[in-house]
Amino acid sequence: MNLLTLPTILDKIASDDYVAFTFFVGAMAMMAAAAFFFLSMSSFDRKWKTSILVSGLITFIAAVHYWYMRDYWQMNAESPTFFRYVDWILTVPLMCVEFYLILKVAGAKKSLMWKLIFLSVVMLVTGYLGETVYRDAAWFWGLVSGIAYFVIVYEIWLGSAKKIAVQAGGAVLSAHKTLCWFVLVGWAIYPIGYMAGTPGWYEGVFGGLSLDVVYNIGDAINKIGFGLVVYNLAVIATEKKQVEA
């Protein structure tokens, strides 16, 4: 699609097309967040630049995919499931990397990072299989995906990640707790979207919801919110270092 065809597509957007609206807002919000994170990198020392860079990459990758998903929806009026999972398979593991990066200052090992990445990939791959390939058994693949999700929740709330955060204390512990809440509450939006878009015993509860609206709102909250938590931690740590100097 080129810019010459964009006005024609825009003219066809219905005023009550909330899916298209959330795709447009999502694309712009993610791009704005990416620009903010990238441009703020020079304000921090090397220790925090990587964390801010990852936050920028997460939102930039999402912005690019939202641009494509927005156009796909306009042309086909169906959920861009393929593009969405390509986005998630790149951005969700990076969100797991953020946990490692903020805990690295307290002695976190790379094994923690790889464990969280592995679990996130299992969660996403099984979710994709249930939503696209084996829809008749969507409940089963959703269950497997959910188990991987809850293992991640356990690891960051009660496992080794939590122990390291407690040892670090201060702003690191506060940021870790906030990110944990994003995973527990924010990521819980995605199973709702999954159940809204797949057949199963839960259709009577979630069948009337728009899968894409749920996913789009969840993405904006989680990806931008994750980055802002890390940014705030970097600001606090930098200010503390300047005071001590």
C-alpha cells in the first residue's frame, strides 16, 4: 500500500468502527513512545541506555506492525492474526529482557532472562496454534499457553526474580513490582481476547467482545507502560547518582 491509496481507505472508515480507531491510535501512540525513548537515551549513562533502547525497540516494532495491521483491517475487515503474532514473538521476549536488565544491577544471571524468554515463546506459539491452526482444540492450546503465562507470573512474583529484586531494594524493587503488576493484570487482557476470538466453552461469556479492540488496548497499556516504568527507574537512578557525586 502507498500513500496515494490512503485517502480512499480513510473515506471508507465507519464512524462506529472502533477496531480501526484503536489500530490508528495504537500505531501513533507506539510511534510517539518509541521516539520518546530513543531521544531520551542520551540523558542516561551506559548502564541504563540498554534498558531504554529495549523500551524503544518494543514500541517501535509494535508501531510498524500496527501500521500494517491497520491497513490489513481496512482492506479485509478481519483480524490480522499473523501480523499480531509476529509482533508479539518479537516484543514479548523483549519485555522479558527488561526484567533481566533492571535486575542485572543486583546480580541477576542470564539464565533468568533465557528462562523468561523461553516461557514467553511457549506461551505465544501455543496461543497461535490455538487461534489459527487447531481452532477446534483452542481450549487445549489456550490452557498450555496459560500454564506458561502463570509460570512467568510465579517466577517474577515469588521465584528467583522476586528474590533478586528484594535484595536490590529501593527503586529497583519498586520498578520490579510495577512490572509484575503489568504482567499479572495487563497481560491478563490477552486471554480475554483469545477467548473472544476462538470457539470453546467460554463463548457465552466472551463471544460478544471484539478480539482486536481487546488486544489493541492491551498492547498500548502494556508496551508503553513497561517502557515508562523502566524510564522512571533510569531517571531515579541517575538523579541519585548525581546527588551522591
